[in-house]
Amino acid sequence: MIKQKKIPMRQCIGCREMHPKKELMRVVKSKDGEIAVDSVGKLPGRGAYICRGEACLAKAQKTKAIERAFETTISPEVYELLRAALSEVDDGE
Ligand SMILES: [Zn+2]
């Protein structure tokens, strides 16, 4: 029997679909309440995952999914930062 490595799955807060963790972007809220894209996957703080695309970010913005995930309000400027970060990291590796 071939032992298959289990792929960690996470739910995108935009489309609410499960995706392999490494295909998603991690967004974190730091201790001081700052929202940032965790490009290394190691930032401390509460995290949420989102697909690497503007469509899911737009959805998350519309449904306020990120705000609910982090229990905070997110300014349009932060969404702009997230959008810029998401469009930067398309294929990654
Ligand atoms: Zn998604």
C-alpha cells in the first residue's frame, strides 16, 4: 500500500471552498491589530486563508468575511494592500 501524504486543506474565506494550504495566501492579524499578508507562512497572529486571486478577495470584501474572521473592521486601504499583495504572488515557486 502506498502511503499518501495528507495535504493540509484550508477554507478560503472568499469562495468558502477547501484548497490545499500551499495554494492559498495566509492573511494574519498581528497583536496590534494590523492586517498583513503572510508571504512566508510564519507570521504570528490569527490567520485566515484566501485564494491567490482578486476574485476571492472581492468576495471576501463584499461579505465582510475577513472582518468577521478577525473580528475587526478593515479599511479600504488595507483591502488595497491585500489586493496588491495577492496580485504580486501569482505562481510563487
Ligand atoms: Zn477562494
